[in-house]
Amino acid sequence: MLTIDPKEVPVPKIHGYLLGAVAPRPIAFASTVDKEGNVNLSPFSFFNVFSANPPIMIFSPARRGRDNTTKHTYENVKVIPEVVINIVSYAMIQQASLASTEYDQGVNEFIKSGLTAVPSQRIKPPRVGESPASFECKVNEVIELGENGGGGNLIICEVLLAHIKEEILDNEGKIDPQKLDAVARMGGDYYCRAHGEAIFKVPKPLTTKGIGVDQIPAPIRNSKILTGNDLGILGNVEQLPAKGSLDEVIEYASTDEVHAQAQQLLHKGKVESAWRLLLTYHYG
């Protein structure tokens, strides 16, 4: 196990470890304006949503590590406290990356990246027409976390108006993650596409209380085949199901074979069947 004290390594090194480990991170494609009305557009992966009432998003244009200078986005919101946070989809990721180029102050990244600037309804900065979802925000507060290179600047934004493209909604009017096709940042030059088999469901235990891994019988809990994820699924049932028929396990010759079959059932979402198989084999 590599153990690191951030105070004992160079900033770029701890920066790399942080971004490599805390991933994937959603991208805030932020559009702002300066006091002359010049538009700036830049992506930031220090970003997330932190409240629904009021709706609050926070992103951080950190100080540059190499020379301790600040980003135009940070400078703009200090003067004009408004920003549109645009969500980045796979169809626009290369243009979003191009917009991250450190152009001079006053250069319009909408023009450089070829993206479409759409007028906002309540604030001055325009939104990205290609984005599947955009949020017009007022900046409630800016919190500087450090004065040296690598120091973050938290831009606390309250959503005033949301724009959601109807083509990314499902039949219930909710955002379909497959249609959203969002992109997130990993470490270095790596990105992650939230699409296809990369998206999966894990039922939330909101209305039930699972028995917990500690209540799984020892022969099953100490399996050489079942993984921690498998045990987490088994431990999420409210009570143990009834045992099945011996016919369900008679064809298996060993514990490992039975556990492997139960694992396949779990991966198919057949949790009760997996439990019945395991209980019947071990307790007849």
C-alpha cells in the first residue's frame, strides 16, 4: 500500500494522484462574460451538484500549478457573478477539449471550438446549443481555498433556469442516461463515456433494510467464489427466502460449482433463486 503525505510530495504529483483516483468526474462546461461583455467558455472537472432546494452546483477553476495564475472563468465571475453550466456529451467532447486551450483574454472559445452560442434568458453569458442540458446560474459565493498554485476556487452557483433537450428524456419524462451520453474526466488525458454496458443499475435500499453481510451464513459468506459485490447483493434482502428443492443442486459436485452457479444467477438479477440454491446446498 502506497501511503502519501501531501505535504511531502510536489504539488503536481499529489494532483495526479487525486485526479487519477477521484474519477470519473462530471464536467462543468462553464460560459461566462467579463466586464466588457467578452464571452469565455471552458470545461472544469472539479464539479458536482450539492443541493436541490435551493438547486446548487459548485465547480472550481483552480490556480495553475506551474505559475500560480488564475483562470479567466474565475476572474469573470468575480466581476459578473453569472455562469451557464453546460453538460458535455460524447458528441461534443472534442470541441469541449479544444475550448480548454489557454487562449488570451477576450478570445471567444465558442468561435474557436465551433460550438453554438445561444442567448440565455435570465443572465448575460450564453449557453452551448449542442449541450444536452444547460443551467443558467447566478454565483452566490466564491471561496478561495488557497493562494498558491493548485489552490481551488469554489464557485457556488444557484440554478435560475434549466434547459433540457427533450430527446434525452425517457417515456416518463426523466433523463435517460443512455440518451444523455455524458462524458466524464479521469486522470491525465483519459475520459470516460457513460453509455452502453458502462451504465448499470444498483437498487437503492431506501425503503428496506437488508440483513447485511454479517447475517449471511458462514459457509456462504466465506466463499472462495462469491465476491464482495456478490455478498453485497445477498445481504440486501430483508429476510432469507425458503430453501428450494434438492433437484436444484443435485447436478453439482462441489461447493465451488454451486457458488459459481449462484454467482451467475446473481449477475442475471435472480437473487432469490441464488439464495435458494445456496441454502438448499448447505442446509438441505
